[in-house]
Amino acid sequence: MTNKEDILKRTEDFAKNFFQKEYTGHDWWHTSRVRVLARKIAVEEKADLFIVEMAALLHDVSDYKFFGGDDKAGLSFVQKWLSSLEISKREKEDILKIISHISFKNTLPGLADKEKDVSTIILSKEFMAVCDADRLDSIGAIGIARAFTFGGFYKRKIYEPSIRPNKKMTQEEYKTTDAPSINHFYEKLLKIKDMIYTKLGKKIARKRHRFLNLYLKEFYKEWKGKL
Ligand code: ADP
Ligand code: NI
């Protein structure tokens, strides 16, 4: 086993352990799927596979939801892990840069926090591969399963026709909303297709987007008791 393979294996175990008791759709298997898909995209884009796999494995370990809503606490937890490994300063920075800019929430209008604004960083191939893979896992059949899992965990209703989706949420509203899970399709999932960076990512997104629309069509049909 090379040094890099060993680091990846140790990081995989670290992430697996971190997500052991996770039931909101952000579990280990989400991380595992993101790793696999990010790698495929990275091969097409000729990106650095080590950086991509490391960032994919750690991208949700830093999630604010696991640190009482605090983005910074999560990031410093990952920073500590990276410092314990024999990787260069440059590699560590590249991984952290991807992780700190990946969140969908941070693409929504929020406080003037330039650090978090993805448009202020140079989009690297590695960032695009991991970010696309993460976003693709929130749409399609798996994305639907994750949305309702998240909704159930946070005691959200499946659907409430009187509560209209808010397509122009701020970061704060996104974090605190208690809207039904169907609204999330309009507030995030259906927007994903146009937020994908890579060629392969776009191809996958088109297929998964069609599936979301098909699902919604069936959902409303059944809701109205149509045959
Ligand atoms: P990010 O960490 O990129 O901001 P999210 O936390 O938005 O990502 O999403 C994590 C998962 O939970 C995704 O599958 C997402 O679609 C789902 N999710 C987030 N918010 C909601 C919600 N209000 N209702 C249903 N699913 C949600
Ligand atoms: Ni993720």
C-alpha cells in the first residue's frame, strides 16, 4: 500500500466512524457515493484524484449541522484530522478550500461573508468534481429518499398545499425553515441541474432532473386521487 492509499484508508475509517449515528440522509453511504461519483468526474476532468477523494471523504464531516450550526467548528475539526496526516501544506489547503466552499446553503443570499462566496475562489477541477458529485446525490431517486429522510427526522410534513415554496430563501431561512419536504424540491432540488459545473455532471443531472419531475407529476396525481 502506498502512502497515499494508506492516508485514504485511514480517512475512510475516520469518516465511517464519524457518520455511525447519522440518520438525516447525510450518512456514511452518502459520503461513499460522493467519493465514487466525484472520482468518475475527476477522471474525465483530469483532476487530482487524491485531493478529490480526500475532499469527498471529509466534505460532510465539517457540516454545520453536526456542530450546533457552527461552520467554523466543523472546519477546524477537519483541519485537526488533516494535520495528523503526512500530507503537504498545499494538499491540506486544497482539500480545505473545497470543503469550505461546497455547501448549497452558502450559494444562497446571506450576510456579506466573502470567505464563503464560491464566486470569490478560483474554481479548481477538484472542487468542481466533488461539488457536482455532492449536488447530484441530492437529486434523482436517491435525492428524493434523502429529502424525505431529512424531513422525517426534523418532523416536517410530507406536503401541505397551503404552504407555498419559497424559491428565494436566504441562508438563514434555509437553515431554519420547517416547510414540508415537497417544498424542498422547489427550494433546492429542481435548481441543482443549472448549478452543475462539469460535462459528465451535467449529463447525469439532466437524467436525475427528469426523474424529479416525473416523481412530482405522479405525486400530485395520487394526491388528487386521480386514476
Ligand atoms: P448542504 O450541506 O450542501 O447545504 P444540505 O444540508 O442542503 O446540503 O442538504 C443535505 C441533504 O438534506 C440533501 O439531500 C438535501 O436535499 C436534504 N435537505 C436539506 N434541507 C432539507 C429540507 N428542508 N427538506 C428536505 N430535505 C432537505
Ligand atoms: Ni454531502
